[in-house]
Amino acid sequence: MYRIGIDTGGTNTDIVLVDLDTGELYSTKTPTTTGALLDGIKKGIRKASDIAGIDSGEIGELVYGTTIVVNMIAQKESEATGLVTTKGFRDVLEIGRAFRDRNIYDFFLDKPEPLVPRDLRFEVTERIDFQGNVLTPLDPEEVRRVLHELVSRNVTSLGVCLLHAYANPVHEQIIGRIAQEEFPHLFVTLSSEINPQFREYERTSTTVINAYMMPNMVSHLMEFEKKTAVEKMTPRLFIMQGNAGVMTFQAAHKKPVHVANSGPIAGIIAANHLGKLTGLANLITLDMGGTSCDVSLIQDNTLKFAMNSDVEGYPISVPTVDLSYIGAGGGSLAWIDGGGALKVGPKSAGAYPGPVCYRRGGTLPTVTDANFITGRIRPEVFLEDLTEVHEETQQAIGRHIAGPLGMEIREAAEGILQVVNSNMIRAIKLVSVERGHDPRDFTLVAFGGAGGLHGGKLAEELEIPRVLVPYSPGTFSALGLTLADLKHDYVHTRLATEDMIDLESLTEIYRTLECEGMAELEREGIALEDRVLLRTCDIRYFGQAYELSISVPSGVLGRKEFGNVVEHFHALHERIYGHSMREDPLEFVNYRVSALGITRKPLLGEMRSWKTGVPSFAPFAAKAFFDGRERDVTVFNRNTLEPGTIVEGPAVIGEMGGTIVVYPNQKASVDRLRNVLIHTNC
């Protein structure tokens, strides 16, 4: 059976096609058609199918990774969205939290405008307390009046977030039922179904984002299904989530907020899978594409998750792989600020007009242009004569950077690379040093089209001993899509101190959540032997504001199992914060279950074949600019490097959609899986 992964980024759409029976892989790239995403996707599917020599109708499963949610929120692309909330809580979205991310003393800080304007936020009279007791019943007639008013204002999607609905959803369910009876065309999001946990602001924001995105997401995915049908394809369709799992298109119709941060997650999944195959347990991932750079840390082959994150400044409260994101990609623009300092990013040239050297109309210098001028990106790899474009690119750097700074052009180009490297080093330190991890204990996994260009230098600066660049790094995230399991997360909030915990009730909470997960996996056709249930609990010291997530054993919970959970919390708190308070009471907050459907994995350990459809070339000598002077380099074709090959730096290794630079005083080797390992301490 064939499975295809499609990763739609800001610059390119990456495709990996996998034959699950033989382990053969086929990959390609095509420019992202930002105005019509599905056109670029269709083209990519055809290209990959042609490389594999198959008809696209033979593809049995398709996994889609996209930044569509982020893009639509950033561009405010949605139809009118309304919000119904408890009387007195109309302005929760604007009140937010007393927290300023960058500068707590900035009185002029611009907060993002609420996605639902105040005139589309309505209150209803009702009240449920935090234990789920109904204090003030809901009036159905008032609900009908509110819904009629919202629809009269052209609202097409509705978010419903009532106070303490996580403890008892009955009033939200009544509103949902009335909405479907009166206005069946209306899209409805209930907070008790999307995010049934406490913290009113985050729950409201998560609900609103889901409602805001639902019409466009449903339209996009339905159009996707129609396009595949036109191409005579009938694969099972899945979409990547931020929780490192996939879900069906049908599930995504109801929960688009879970797709919000999915863009860079697939590459982290692929890196962890590769780490297990190569015996590398501690990894820092660096995904540098055309628009952005995403960094994450993996310890003991275990992904780290955050229960709260944000999308374009709007908080969401769903489990998401913990990562750091900066606007540093190959297309990031170099510019000079008002004080005369050289800056890189966050603005990007994107796919169009792109870097100057792409010859698509770009006129402003980018990171890719700087790598091109310093000789690290080689046009010969792509069998192109870019003599004229080389001159145009030099002129762009000279006009916008070198001239104003009074520098030589190649010196200015190298300055651009130094600035963008500094930005990425800060991102790596954010997920490692600032959280108590020594980067020297990790391997840097560099991928994305530009990851291999910069990985060796970043590792050298941080004293990371080893850089792993996977085969076809430019399509590595698309490979991760083909490796992901199905995953659904469930949560129940009930605040209780340690002495209040009733183990029988606690076991019942987990069993209820597990039944929901098993039912969902059964609906998706997952065999019983491929279902896995994982329990965790969010715990804190009484009086703390935030929690740590601790694994909980399956089955009936006795005193021994409960004691182990408590001890694990103390140990984790001490490891993260440097101390524990074992005499202080604990507070148990959220109880979580992750339901996984284990998918069949490609046989990467075999590495029988990986075809990209790009012709080979013989190694040749060239010149490149490093540390202020020109050096002799050998340019290798990665497709011709056999396992065991040693490459002495400085050298350039070229392949489809990516380039690797082995810097001076570094050495690279090729392992049995055709990964390039750069050793920085030579």
C-alpha cells in the first residue's frame, strides 16, 4: 500500500510517497500556490506519482500537514463569528490575563483584537458552580432570542463558552441543541467538547478560535476531498495535529483548533523516529525552511508537550508539542534598521517573489541570496547556469546592505548569515539552556531546505558535538507525516487536594475518558491490538498557578500507584525548578487520556530506495567564502555518497531541495541510513 505525506509550507509544498510493503520512498517539492493551495498540492501528487511510476489512484492513505489555520487567523480570513457566554463574562477575551509577554512595563503594548467583536458577544442568564451544581437554570426562550439576534447579524459560526461548563456541560448542550433545531446551517462549537478544563480566558479563546476557523476549515477539507475524487483518488484522508498525532478529515471538521500548530510538528516526529533507529536518544531539532525556523528538544526519545500555546497571539489550551519558532528561513529578508544595524527577518520573500536568485521577481536580499553569493549554495547542483542571476544578486546585496554599511559584497553576505545564525542560536538556547539542558549532551538534527546549510555552524558555536542531516532534508517533515499515529486527547478537570482524592472515583474518571477514546478509535477502524491508551495528570503544589504533567499507570489505581505518581511529581519539580516541597499539600487539577491508533510504519531501517527524480552529477572543485576569506571546497552529490564515506571540510553536499555545508575544521560521515553526520570537534 502507498501512503503519501503532503506538507504545505509558506514557500514550498513538500511531498513524500511511501510504499509500505517494500520500504521504497519517493520525494519531491513544488512551490506553494498561496492563492490556491490545492493546485500546488495536486501538482505535487502528480510529480511524486510519476517518480514512483504509479497511478495516483493507487495511493491508499494521504496525510496532510498545513499552516492554514495560522495563515487564516493572521490574515483575518473568516466569516462572522459569534460568542454566547454566561452573564457578566462578555469581555473575557479583552480582559485576558495580567501578563505581558515581552515587556511588563510597556503601557503601549498592542494586544491582538479579539476575533469576535463586542457587538457579536452575547450573554445568557445561567450559573453552574465549579463542582457542577446548577445554581441558576438556563432559560431556553432567552437562548432563542439571542440566537435569532446573532443570525440576523449574519453570524455563520457560533462559539459557546459558559462558566464552569467543564464541570457540567448541560447548559452548553441545551444551547447547542436549540441552535441546531432553529438554525441547522449554523456552525456550533461548545467549549465542553473542545476544551473541557478550567481557566476561563484560555477556554474561551480556544473555543472562539475553533468557531472562527470551522467554516473555512470545513470548506477547505471538503474541497480537498473533491479534488482527490476528480484525480480518481480514494485514499483515507488524515490531517496532522499539534499533539504529534493525526486525525481524519471528518474529525477535523469539528476540531480545527487542534490543527492550529501542526505545521512544524511532523519533522519532530520524523527526527525522533530516526533517533530511535540510530541509537540517539537526546536530540535538538532544527527545521529551517523558506519562511521560518522551528526548534524543539527531545530527551530520551520522548517528545515534550505544552498544554498551553498561542496562535498569532491568541492563546489555545490543547496539548501541543513544545517548540520555539522564529522568523528565520531561507527567504527571510535582510534589512537595516533606523539605527544602522543589520537585521534578518522576520519578514520573508516567501515563494513569490522569493529570493533574488530564484528569478521570480524578488529584488530584496535574503538568507538564500547570501548563501548563494558566499558559494555555499551551488547552482551546478541543480544543473543551472546562474551567471546572470549571480550578478543581479550581488547588486541587490550591494544596494541594500553592503553599500549602506560600507562593506564588500561577500563580507555583507556573510554578515547576513552571522545575524540569522545568532537568531537561531537564541532559539536553541530557549529550549535547552534556559530550561536546564546542556546542548553539548544532545545531537542537532538539522532539516528543512536550509537546515543543512547552517546546522554545522550553529553546532560549532554551541559546542554541540554532532549534527545529523537526514536524507532529503527538504522533505523531512513530509516524511514525518507518513510516520505519525492517530491520536485523540481527552481531559477532565476536578480540583482536589491530595487528601481529598478518592482512588475509586479517580479510576472511574480515567475509565470514562478511555471509553471515549476507544469509541473514537473504533469509529476510525483501528484494530483492537493497535489501540494504546496513555494516562497523565496535571498536578501542582497547593497555591501554585501552573501544573506539571505526570504519567499515571493504567488499570485500577491503588495506594501504591498513587504514591508513585506523587513521588514522580516531586522528582520532576526538583529536576525542572531545582527544588521540591514535599511537606506542602499537592493539588490535582486535570486528568488526561491520549488515545493512540498505531499506524503501520515505513521500513526506514531497510533504506532500500529513496528516489527524488533529480539527476546526479560528479564531484567537482569550487570556491566558497568562510570567515572572511575564500576557500577551496569540493562539491559532492549526496546520491553518490555510500555508507562509510568520509568528507573533510570545507565541503558542500548537494541534493534535491537541500544543501549541506561541512565547515572548515569539521568532518562528515555517512551512516547506514544515508544520514550525513557532521562532527564539529575535529
